[in-house]
Amino acid sequence: MPLLLYFNTMTMAEEKNLTEQESLQLITEMIHKVKGSFHESGTSAILWGSVVGFCGLFSFVKAHFDFSTGWFDVWFLTLIAIVPQVIISIKESRQRKILTYEESAMNAVWLVFGISIFALAFYNNVVPGVSENFYAKDGIELLQRNKATGEISAFHPFIFSASSIFLILYAIPTLVTGLARKFKPMIIGGIICYLLFIVSCFVSFQYDMLLQGIAGIINWLIPGLILRNMFLKGKAC
Amino acid sequence: MFKELDPILHSQLRLAVMSLLIAVKEAEFTFIREKTNSTAGNLSVQIQKLKDAGYVDVVKQFKDNYPLTTCKITKKGINAFEDYVKALQQYLQVGK
């Protein structure tokens, strides 16, 4: 296309009168140039995929072999991972020369997801105790009876299959990102995550942890590695 | 009746800058210079004209002790760009 070649090679050093066709051609070319200018590095996805994957698998192994890590809950690693995430975000924003509307929207989605995950963890830890207190105020004590021995003991409420809700939440930003960017690994990851959620409704806590680990790997680690590979190839071009 | 083409936009480099900025939320000066293949001096002059017309916002700051200029299109700039494209389409339809 000679006109396109002309625009690509010229230096816009001076004012030039444009024909209507040239104007439209220039607009199209510039918008096209922007489209190829942003590449997701995949670093954040790799970080969170690794952390959630490790925490889930470790929790499964811990429950399976029934050993203790004392006061340390492996899921605290997700809190620690915020530090490198902040460093990655600052570094990437410094390297970034443009901010697209899509990227801005995706950042908002993942930020809200991060807040929601910690809000859900807070809910899971706080609501059972608060519920128990509300019942106690009304003079109600929750009890459980062992059908085999007939023994009656205090029942402390908890959120049933809480990790299933986490799996729903994991799927949301992953699928949104995959669909918005037409990035198949994340679309597949998000769909699998919903399937894992269904499975998690029917299995014990121990296997919920295994599903969480799998979700972290399929949702973020694998797509992150694919993104990283694409990013490095893009840079090499 | 033909709409007159906006003289601020009907210029090669200024139109290129606006076409880039319409597609992004914000862009650094160096990115615009690279994509438009223009010289820093000329680009500064043309961006200043767009700024004076109220079509772009320019933020100057420092990053790692180096000056960093970021540009973003304004609401007025978006409207002007849309009007310009509509006017172009009118001209092209008549030319067919």
C-alpha cells in the first residue's frame, strides 16, 4: 500500500496539506500503531499463580499427612506477596509509556478483586464469631450431637465450604480479562475455575485446598507464563 | 452544506498526535515522538498548539531525575476529533 508506506517512512518535520483520504489513512495508521504498543509482561500473574498454587497444594498436603506448622498459616504468604506486587506495579508503571483505556479498566478489575479477596477472608474469619455472639445475646446456644455416642457439645458456627466462594471470586477477574483481551488461556482458566467451584461444593475441606492450588496454577500461573513468553518474544522482535 | 475542516486538526502532525491520543488514556511525549516519527522540537510546537486549543492536557513532571511529559486528550479534543472525522466522511461521500 504506497500511501501507508509513505506515512511510515516520512518524518513529520513540517506542516503538510492533507487530502481527505490522507487524513483518514493517517488516523487509521496511528490508531493501529497504538494497538501493538502494549504487552502484558505476565509477572503479576506468575507471582499470584505461584503463591496461591503453592498455598493450596501445601494446605492439601498438610491436611492429608496431618502435620502442623504451628501458628504459621501458609496462606499468610498471600499477605507477604503484596510487597513484591507493589514493587512490580511501581516498576511496570515507570516503564510504561502509554496507558490504554483497556489496561486502566483491567487494573481496576484486579484491584477490586484484590480488595474483595481480603474482604472475603475477613468475612470468613469474623462472621462465625459474630453470629455466635448474636445467638448468645438472644439466649441461644448452638449445640451438636454425635449420633453414634449421643454426646452433646458446643457448636461453633463456621462458613460452610468457604473456599468454594473463593473459587467463584478467582474466576471473575480471570474470565473478564480473558474475554476483554481475547486471551484464551485466561478464558479457559476462568471456565475451569467455575468447574472447580462446582466440584468443591461436593468435596471435603482437604480437597477444597487441592482445588484452590489447581485454580491458582490454571488461572494465573500458566496464563502468566504464556504472557511472559509472548512478552519476551515481542521484545525480541 | 459542508462543515469546514478544523484547521487545528487538519495538519499532518497534529492529526497524528490526536489520532494516537484518542486511542489511549495517556501517552508519554517520547512515545508520541517515536510513533509519529517527528522531531522533538516540532512535536513540542504542535502539542503546544493543541494545548492552546484546549484539545490536550499536558502534564510535566520528573521521573528518575529526568523530565517526563505526559499528554492526554480532553473532552473538547474528543468532540473536535469526532466532528473532524464526520466532516471528512462528508467530503469523501461526495467525492465518490
